[in-house]
Amino acid sequence: MRAEEYRTRDDVVAGWRVRITCYRLADRYYASVDNIDPGAKFARADAASREEAEAAALDKATRRLASTRAFRGSGAARSSESGMFSGRDG
């Protein structure tokens, strides 16, 4: 089995720059949302159609990102730098 209808696009969700990836395996579509740099996936979904999978993943991403605080130099869309989780110790 191999991925077909693979597509990525960049967008802004809740003020954050994200990459949305969607593809089909057999009869299911899988979508994921990541924060571009470093590419950490934080929302995933699958459904019978591409639109449903992307909508479900974007809904999860919107809820998670809406409650995320943006620090100076973070991956927020208004910033020229990336690193969504800067500000965390570690």
C-alpha cells in the first residue's frame, strides 16, 4: 500500500503558521497539521473524504493553537522567526 493524492499546503491557523498534509491510503484520507519549523505534528485525523479529514485535523489544530501563548520569537504568523515552543524550559 502506498500513499496517493499526497498534498501539502501552508496556512495560518489561530495566528500560527502551519503546514497541512493530506493523502489517501486505500479508501481512507489522512490529514495532519504541523508547525512547519521544526515540523512537529500536533493534530491528525482520518475520514472517508479529503475535505472531512482536513476539516477534522484543522478543528483540532485550531482548538490547540487558540490556547497556546505566543512568545516573542515564536512561530506565530506575525513573527518572522519560527519555533512554536520557544519559551519552554528544556
